[in-house]
Amino acid sequence: MTDGTYSYDVFSRVTERSPEAGNRLFVCGRDSFLAEQVAERQYRLLQGYKRAGDILIQNALADPYDRDNLIFPAIFNYRHYIELALKAIIEEHGPFAGVPLGRKDHELPDLWRLFVRVAAAFGYDCSDATATAVAGCIAEFGTIDARATAFRYASNLDVSTPILPSDGLDLVRLHDVMNGIENFFECIDLHFTHKADLVAEAWLAAQ
């Protein structure tokens, strides 16, 4: 809280804090307001998971002490951002293309296939270099973390251990490539919106 009634150093690494009677997690305050409307909440989630991944990578690079801990939530946040971005585009532009989102699972390759169908309806060829690069990253995630569990749990439901890359990770490259993916989704969303608006204007003009 920032109203002066509660003193706590949120940036302190070490704390001797113990649980106390009456403690609650969701206490009214003015630090942050949770979005109530679906459209805003969808936007906040989309922006939040990507930004959370960025912040975790930046902190991991700045402080080696936390590096091997922060990488798990960072990659999960990035994967979830991609999932939300694909679902948002399919839900927003799928009706124009006659492509419903259908069941809301976590499988990125299936979502990408729906995205490709939506893109085709807008005249966008997903075989170009940019889309192919994004498709490759999505396929990579689909192989390493098919069900969005590999970076959340130490073992699978069948108690097997998820197979993760064993040769280390280039965190700067990870951060950089994710920025490219984010730019792709934002630009393609604007492109689809513009084309849909043109079609709607043409239809109205013909009436």
C-alpha cells in the first residue's frame, strides 16, 4: 500500500515476516485496480504476461543469484502470452473468416493452424519469412511444452520428468525473439482490423 498506513520494504530479499492473525491477501488499496470488463481484462492479461516475462529476464540477467529460478516463470509467461495473443486474434477476427476458436485448450500448434486459416481469409500468406519464423518458434514451444505444464511443474501428470533443453539458454536472445513475436502479433492484428473495416465500408457504400 502507498497510503502510509503499512510499512514494508517490498524490495528486501531477506525477511523474518511470520504469518499473523487476520492476514488477508486481497486487501483494498489504490496501488492497482483489477480490470472488470472482459475487453480490458483481456488486454491487461496479454500485456501483463509478456511484460512479466521481460521483467523476469531482465532481473535474471542483472542478478545471477536468481537466474536459474526466474527462468521457469519467465518462459511460462512468454508461452502464455503467445497463447493469449493467438486466441485474441482468432476470437476477434475469426468470425470474419468463419473460423471459430472452439475448445480453449493450451495447444499452440492447433491455435496457429486456426490463425493461418484466419490470415488466409484476410489475404495474408503465412508462408512469408516473418510468419514462418513465428511458426517455427511456436512449433518449438509445442515440442518442449505442449500442455503449458513444463515450466510450471517439476513432473508431468504421469510422474515423468519433462525434457527441457540441457545446454543452457541465451536469455538475451530469448528476450529479443519474443519482442519480434510481440511486434508480429500487434501488427497483424492492426492489419486484419484495417482490412475488415475496408470490407465493412465497401458493403455499406453498396447498400
